[in-house]
Amino acid sequence: MSDGIAWIGAQQTTPTPPGTRGMYAGISLTLARGVDQDEFLINLGADLDELSERVPLSELRTRPLPDSPPTAQFSYAMYGTCGDWTYVLENGHMATWAGGYQGKVKSMTPCPDEEILCLTVNRYSPPAALIHAPGDGRAYRAEFGTATGRGGFLDLALTAEGAVFPSIPDASEAEVVAYHEEHGPRLPELVFTAAGKYTDVVIDQTAVMAGDLPAVHLLMS
């Protein structure tokens, strides 16, 4: 389970083991390519000085929060690279990029030559969703269990892994209910498996749990 990113989905609702210094359950993942890693994190709201330190999450948790108004709330984000992709891991209520993009934050609008794939848990505002900006200046959103409708390689990967559930009127109500009862608990794992097959991204589970990856604070509100 240390290979790929399927493990992120497999333990979405699993209790976090005692003593975990990093992240374990409820992780949202944002992947980006065609943009510099630090530039992407700054666009998400990372502090330039904090970013330059490359402090691991386990240490960052022991430091004071950034100077900010008393009402400000921060989340933690671990990050790294795999191949052409920058990855950002967060286990707050949702992915920062998803919230910013949907809120029309200018810095989080992908350029035509940038590809972004975001799997956001949306813990306080379900359902979990996938947002894909393939580099054509548009973004395509799909709730977990559905395809983006774009018909590209990502949709093919979702379908191949069984991450696209049947729906009415393509199937009967009884068939839809039965399928959800049987496969629903594994849906996050299936979606993350498909995303891993599409991107070839590998993120080490042990390093994430230990908090060994570099991290930054991101402003939530």
C-alpha cells in the first residue's frame, strides 16, 4: 500500500492511529503540472519565507501560527513532486485549490498550459468531488462515483477501475441501490486508484504518516 495513491482513498474514514505525526485519514489531494512547485504553493497562499525553509510537517506543528488576525484559521499542507507533477496533501475539510478555484480566486485559475487534478474530500459540505483542469482553460467537476463527461483518459481510468457507478435511467433503481451498497464503501479507494493510474504519481504512505514531507500553513478563513 506504499505505492501509488490508492492508500489515500482506502483509509478516508479509518481512525488515525495514535502517535501519527503526519496525515492518515480524510486526505484531499491536489496535483499540478506545467507550473513550478513553489509558484503553485504561493498561489495557494503559502508564505514565501516559510516555503523556503522546507520544514517537515512534524516540526511545523510545533511552531506558532503565522502572524494574522485573531479570527484567522490555518490548515497544514504537505507537498512534494513525482515526475512532472507537484502534489499537495491536506486533511482539513477540503482542498484549498478546490475552494479557491470554485470561489474564482484569480491566483488559483489554471493557465491553458497547466493541468490540475484535485480530489477534494469536502468533509463539511459533501459529496467528495474530483475537479480536472486538463490544460484547455476549462475545468470539469465530477462527484465521486461519476465521470467528468469529457470522455478523455481520466474518464477511461475512472471507468476501468469501477469508480463510475451506474445511475438511473441507465440502470434500474434496484440495480443502482444494490451496486452502491456493495461498492460504496470502496468508492474513495477506486477514485484514487484511477487518479494514480492516470498520473503515475506515487506518494509514500510512511513518509506522509510520519510527517516527514515539507509543509506550509494555508489560510482557511
